[in-house]
Amino acid sequence: MKIQTSIHPSAVIEAGAQIGDGASIGPFCYVGTDAVIGDRVELVSHVSVLGATTIGAGTKVYPMATLGGPPQNTKHKGGRTTLVIGQNCTIREGATMHLGTDSSRGETTVGDNGNFLAYAHIAHDCIVGNNATFANGATLGGHCEVGNNVYIGGLTAVHQFVRIGDNAFLGGCSAIVGDVIPYAIAVGNRASLRGLNIIGLKRSGLPRAEIQVLRKAYKTIFDRSRTVGENIEFAKAEFASSPTAMKIIDFIASRGKRHYAVPSLKGGAGDDADDED
């Protein structure tokens, strides 16, 4: 049965905007002419959808969120750029997500099933994977790349061009100025790695044996008796049969000249100890 679309009389929907089946546009919302609102999307009230913004099916957006604002980038010259938000996301009060920049990739992309709490911000040209959680006030600078299943704590700021690997956990009130490897915990002002995100790995269903391999790989990669380059070459040979360990190794090996990797606080030791393993 087709679900009826609901648009409150006080909402402003510009000509050209596309509204999906079963969408609900609440009081005092604004939807611009280039917007695409997917099926069953709910804009609760006082939501602004600007520019060429697409919101995937089943996403719910709370009051005062602004999606598709122009990039805060002086290199942007006003060309048409986009914001694409995936399905089944929750975008809470006052959150902001900006369009891409016409001098860069031109699109900001947010994956499915994200949970973006109040006043979270995603800047221009970022790529955010699936199942992301941004706690209150978590902020991405421009051009960041965030993997799947990443948690960013409240009031944490991520510097522009930084990459965050899959399943990483960024502690609250942290300043992330370099790349964070997959599966790791990073905490602090000019953050450092505090070991692996063991709780997150267990919740994801990773077998205990593979977690042990990851711990060994982590210690190898951050062994301070050798250079990082030597450690990576050594780890490539030792952990070639482990897809999860190789994800970390490939992540580090693939960083360009622009990217600085967040260091481990205690070399290979970390502080993720768990006596059950």
C-alpha cells in the first residue's frame, strides 16, 4: 500500500524539488529547488535543505538542522556541487552538512544508517561511510574520509584531509590532526592511539583468534626499535594471511605525502588490555 506524503502548510517547497512517497515535511521546513527527498524521509520541523542535496529513504532530520549549505571554502567559486546522504540516517538538532567544492571532488557523501547527534558538522568534500556515529558537537574539517562503523566522541574535531579507518573510536573532546588506523582508539588534544578498539571488535563479531592477530600486528607496526617503514614491510610478510591486519597495513602504506598518521602513545603496548583474551 502506498504511504501518503505529508507536507505541513507552513513548509516551503520550491518548484523543482522532488519529494518521495511517504515523506513527511513538518512545520516551517524549507526545501530548495534542487533537493531530492527520498521515500519515507521525515523532516520534523524547522529543517533547511539547501542546494543539490539528496536525502536517502527513511532518514529522519530534527529541528534546526541545515543540510546542503555552501562550503566554507574560499576556493569555491559558486559552481553546482552536491551533498548525498544515505538511507536510514538520524540527523539530530542543529546538525550541519555542507555541499562539496567546485575546485575539489564536488560532492560531500554520507553513508547509510548514520547517527549524527546535535550540532555535529560534516564539512565540504568529506566522505563518511556506513553506520557512523557522531556524538554531540563532533566536527569534520573539509576533505576528510571516514570509514564504516566509526564512532566520534562529543566535541571532537577532525582536521581537514584526515582519514579515519573502519571501526575506529575517537574519544570525546579530542583533536584529531592525523590519520587514525582502522580498529584503533584515538584520544587527546593532538590525539595519540591508545590501542585497539577491542570492545567494538567484539561487538562486530570478529573472532577472538583474529583479535589476537590484530594485537600482534599492532605491536609490530608500532615497534619503536625500527622505523615505521621497516615495520610495515615486516608486517606485510608476517600478517599477509589476515585480512583485518592487512587492512591496517594497507591503510598506513597508502597514505600520501599530505597525510600524517596519529602515533601510538606507548609504541606497541597500547592500553586496550582485556584479560578475557
